[in-house]
Amino acid sequence: MIDGPAFFQSFAIFDAEQRLVDWNSGFVEEFADAGPLLVKGLGVRDIHAACLLPERALDLSWALNDAPPSVFEYINNRCSISVAQELSANGSIFRIAQSTHAAPQLHPAMPDQSAELLRSAALQISAAVLKRRDQEMLRLNELALTDGLTGVANRRYFDELLGFEWKRCQRNQLPLSVIFIDIDFFKRYNDFYGHLQGDECLNAIASSLKAVLNRPGDLVARYGGEEFICLLPETDLFGASHKAEELELAVRTLTIPHDKSEVAPVVTISLGVATAQQVTGEDASALVSAADELLYQAKAEVRGCYRAALLQNWVSVKLN
């Protein structure tokens, strides 16, 4: 840990994934609420969540929209603090905070102790209001990004995360895979068993897919109707193909009866797997299009199976 000057001069470095890399004693004092949590690898959001008072919280705009981190001022411990945050070429965040001058008295006739108590009470009330607002905004945001029927992510959330992971895997030279999924003969299932039973079928399959994709970075989303799509960051074609086998088997072993299927007496799925071994270019939708084409191949040939290919120079090459 870096030995820094006395409070209030605070210094910290975060890596490109917004994880704490290094800091000094001033940073510990500045973020006293989060002090016991400070270890290498701790995320900015975790530090922010631990802060009881809003004036101690990091400005997270740079963590949300890839914009350069902002310069701002706030009041902490009755001192006016100037904060400079700089983004390096490799995506690291350098944060330096320095005391500029003491905050003015609330009222000349009010003793400092009483003023401090009043200020603290006001800040705690403000913090409670802001926390409640943030919780409500988070709830509304989750509703906007979740499929109302199945509870998994919706297409909007998938598209947003795909864009983010595309840039991240491109920056770090990591593979990225997509699995497109379609329920075999689902229209016949709905017509024969009814739409209520169809909804139960969709829910069961969504839960089964989600259980298989158990890594924190993996995502399953309902793409529309009876279609689901999976995003697997840092996963090569071999790993994605193995995951597709697990997904197909998981749905088949649900043993949901399907008397109108031409594949099996139970509900099955077809899958298309596309992998960008080295992410290049700006068009993340090309990976989705390739997975969609491979899904079409699986459905055209036999269904209840998967087809996989690499994405090279924007051309999907089918593996034999």
C-alpha cells in the first residue's frame, strides 16, 4: 500500500474493470465507512454501497458509460474537497482528492458542535432519501430489463450486455460466444396444449437454461416468442459447444410431454453456436446473425441438436 500525505490528500487507483488496485491512508480516511472492506480487487460499486453519506460516495459516471471520469467537489468532515479523476490509456482510473478550504459555518451564532450535529442529521436524512430513490430506480431498471413472463433477461438487456462484452473481449483479446435457442415445434405445442400450458413450458425451460449457465458473467435472455439466447464471455468454441450440449440435455430431461413433436415425445430445443475467437470490428450483431444461421441449419436438418461455427473475417465457417 502507498504511504500518502496526511488527511486530506487521498489517492487511489482502479483498473479497467473498476477494481481497487492501490490506495493510501488518506483514501481510507476519506471513505471511512468502507475502510474495513478495502482490499485489492474491491469494486467501486462495493465502496459506493458501503458509504452511509452521499458526499463520501465516488462519482460513478465513468463506470457506467465509458466517459472520462469527472472532476468535482464535495464537503467531507467540514472541509471542501476537490477531486480529480483521470482515465489512463489502458483504462485505469487515477483518483486524487485534496482539501481546499474549510466549509463555512451554518450560522455565526451557532456553536460548531451544534452546527456539526445539524449538518450530520441533514446528511443522514439526505442519504436515506437518496438510498430509497436509488433502490426504486434499481427496481424499475430491473423491470425494464427483465422478461415479464419467464423472469430471465429480455432482449434489450441482452443487446446492451452484448455491446459491453464485445468491447471488453476485444480490448482484452478474449473469445466471445453466443448460443441461439429455439423450442422445437412450439406452435404445435401451444395449439395442442393451450397457451397457459405453453407459458408454463416457457417458464420451465427458462429456469432450466439459467441453471446450466451458472457462471457470473454468463447470461440467458428471452429473445422473443419461443426463442432464447445465451451470451458466454471468455468462452471459446469448444466450451460453448459443450455448454450447448448441456442446455439441450437439460431441457430434454425436463420430460415435458409433446405429442405433436416430430423429434421426441418430449419438448426439445435446437441450438446455434457462434464464437468470435478474436473479437474485431464494431458490429457485434454479426455474432448473433451467425448463431441464428446455425440455428436455422440445426432446425432444417434434424432439430433437437446444435450446430456450431467460428466467426472469422465476418464469415461463419461450419465445423465438420
